[in-house]
Amino acid sequence: MQTSTTPPTRTIGGRSVSAIGLGAMPMSIEGRPSAEQSIATIHAALDAGVTLIDTADAYHRDADEVGHNEELIARALREYGPGADDVLVATKGGHLRPGDGSWTKDGRPEYLKEAAKASAQRLGVEAIGLYQFHRPDPDVPYEDSLGAIRDLLDEGVIALAGISNANIEQIETANEILGGRLASVQNQFSPRFRSSEAELRHCAEQGIAFLPWSPLGGIANAGELAANHAAFGEVAAELGVSVYQVTLAWELALAPVVVPIPGASRAASVQDSVLAANLTLTDRQITRLSAA
């Protein structure tokens, strides 16, 4: 095991960010903590050097609080002060929560444009740092949805454009429509969920940032990570670190474009995750984990 005192960075669309980001969804959905705890968690992330925070307008619990997570992040950054100036906030649009626990989709161009402008207002910015089309809408041609993202980019409503929950064909389509300006792809990826490995490799070849969501297996499964994936627990024991650090370090080792965004609602979780950026696994360990 090797460690470094210099916080490693990665690049999203030419923008330098911390190698480990913060997924803020757990702070706003069912089972969420108090606003005060969430603010403390975000501040702990900033103190630890995190400069990428992931959110979405759909990260809320009740029907009448669309953008709850965006507003929470905006408040946390505002209260933190000038030290938060370098943080890239990545938000998403095109996914909705009616308030009954379900998730719906709306990829209509007119909706996405309205949603992006509303997100910018909640975040208190003139231009959203990174805006991602949250999930393909089967009732709307993908090209039409991405055309709206292109227009938002051209109009300066957003500074960088990305997509989420996309396959290789959709990645290629998006990059073509955006004129080669696709900055990121955010797909589910973890030891438990590896079906996006092809998309990860494709992004690495194209130099597009790949942001694994639920990189530790998701809220309901993270606690069983070591039990369900023995090799990760074994390597963690060998190195004397948490299984979560090993998991994130493994993901970082897969390609230089990977930027995991583990979700958190406690300061201790963020502080542990960030340590993964300075954890270097051996080639043998990486091979062992990849084969697990």
C-alpha cells in the first residue's frame, strides 16, 4: 500500500475536480437526516478536499419539494464561504418523483430547458457547472432530448454537458449531437453492478469522464459489501483500511477517467471515502478484485 499527501484530481470536461466526489442524494430522499447534519456532511467533504458534488432536481422526497437537494447544497456552499468557490456542482434533469415513491421520466426538450433554468436558480448560479440528462425517456427520441442539452450549452445556461444511465450507442449519439463536447457519463457501477464495464471502457477510450453512481452498491447494500464480495473484504483486511476505501480505489484504478461519487449523509462516511484517492492497490490486487 502506498499513500500520498497530495489530494489527487481528475478531469471532467477540462475542469479539474477531486478524484472522489460526493453523492448528495441520501440527504434528501426517504430516511434523510436533518438539514443540519446534511450541511455538516457537505462541509466535512469540502474540508477533506472534495470539489465535486452530485445532485439532481429529482432528489427529494415529497411532491412539493422538487430541487430539495439542490437547495440544500446551495445553502451549504453559501454558508461555507469562499472556500467553496472551486466546487463543481453536477445536477441532472429529466427524472421526476411524483411523491408516491415512484420515479417517472420526462425527456421533452421544452421540459429539460425549463428544468435546467429552475435548477440554476435553486443553485444560485448563472450557469450550471455540469448538467446531465438524467435518464432516457422511451416516449421521446433521444436525439430530441440531447438537442435540448446542446441548446442549453450553446446558450450558456450550462457550462458542461453530460448524460446518465446511457449505453454506448447513446454515448456516441450524445457526443455527436453535442459536437464532441460530451463531458461525462454517469452510470451505475460497483462490485455488485458491473454491467456498465463496456461503457466505462468506451469513456476511457474517448477521454470522457465516467462517474459511477452507487459505487459502493447502493444504500441498502453497502453494509454487506464485504460479506457479498469476499475479495474486497480480504484486501481491506490486508491493508488495514475499510472495504469502502478498497472499492473506490479499485474503481479509480480501472481508468483515469473514473470519478466515483459515493453517497453520504454522515461526515465520517465522507472522510473515509476520500482516503481512497490516496490508496494505491497493486496490480495483483486490482486483478484479484476485478475477477471477484
